Amino acid sequence: MPPLGELLRRFRFLGVPGAPAAAVPADRRALRAAEVSHVLAAVRDAEEDSAAIVARAEHDARDRLDRAGRRARSILARAEVAADAARAEATDARLAQAHQESLHILADARREVGRLEHANAARLDDAVEAVVDRVLHPDAATAATGSP
């Protein structure tokens, strides 16, 4: 049997001080468990809620990463098509510019050829005239140049 003090501590008053009331034995272990049980239940609920939140967040993160990856691939594909089109357009522009430059160079060359042909024709006329003069007048040509 427990000592008398322990036995008396097991009993507590039910009610406010005043008139005596019936007392019941106090089970401290059960009282502590009852006090903490609702806190522990709330903690369990919070843990379950947090696990569900983490699972949803991980799922949402995977979905967002998948969508971002698909969008990035789509943007990259459009950019590659646009780059190919831009390269083709730039090549066409360079070819057109080169063609125009070649037409200008060809026109300049034709003008130069015409100028040279005209100059050569004039010089040829002078040379033919000089040769004809020498043939027709050999003595005059010798006297003019001073050679026999």
C-alpha cells in the first residue's frame, strides 16, 4: 500500500472551494495523456497536411518544369525556323546586291571597252595614214625623221 501522502494526493476536489464535494481518485498519467492527446492529434493532422502540400507542390513543380521544357523546345524550334529564313533572306539579298554590282561593273567595263576601241580606232587611222604617207612619199618621210 502507498504511503498516506501519496494516497491523499490521488484525490482532488471537484469544484470550487467551499462546501465539501465528492472526490475521485486522480490518475495523473491519464490526465497528462488526455491533455496532450488533442495537441498530438493536431500535430498528426498538420504533418499529414504538410505531406499532402509537399506532394502537391512537387507534382506542380514537375508539371511546370514539363510545360517550361515543352515551351522552350517550341521557342527553340520557331527560332531555328526564323534563323533559317533570315539566313535565306540575307543570302538572297547578298546575291541580289552582288548581281547589281556585277551589272554595274559590266556596264563600266563596256564603257571602257568602247572608249578604248574609239581611242584605238583614232590611233589606227593615224597609224594607217602615216604608213600610207611613207609608202607613197618615201623621200618625205626620210627627210622628216632625219634617217636614211
